[in-house]
Amino acid sequence: MVEKSAREVGVALESLVIYGDPAEELIHIAREKSCDVIVIGSSGKGAVKRTLLGSVSTKVALQAQCSVYIVR
């Protein structure tokens, strides 16, 4: 449904199924495809949970070579 909606308004979209560490894979794909921006969601965990469990969005924001837009 998202793909269809995106294409209807002229947004290029590519679906991928990737296995591995989510943050590392997102960063790798963005670098490989020369992306200008990564848009990623955040679950809004508190600082303690984020510190103990890690946060994909935080890792991506700190390590990506392009801009990262975090949506909550």
C-alpha cells in the first residue's frame, strides 16, 4: 500500500528485505546508494532504556554520512 501511494504521487521507492544489525545495514545501504537523507522512526524510549538497549535511530544519526531525519 505504501509503495502504491508513493508511486501515485511520483515518489521513487525501493523495498528491501535485509538481515543483520538494523543500524549498520541502514548506514551501509545509504552509503552504497549515495542517499541524501535517511528518514527513520523512533519509538521514543527514555534515556535509560536507550542507554541499556541501544537505539537504532541514535546509532544511525551518529554514524551516517548523510542527513538523518528522526520521526517520532
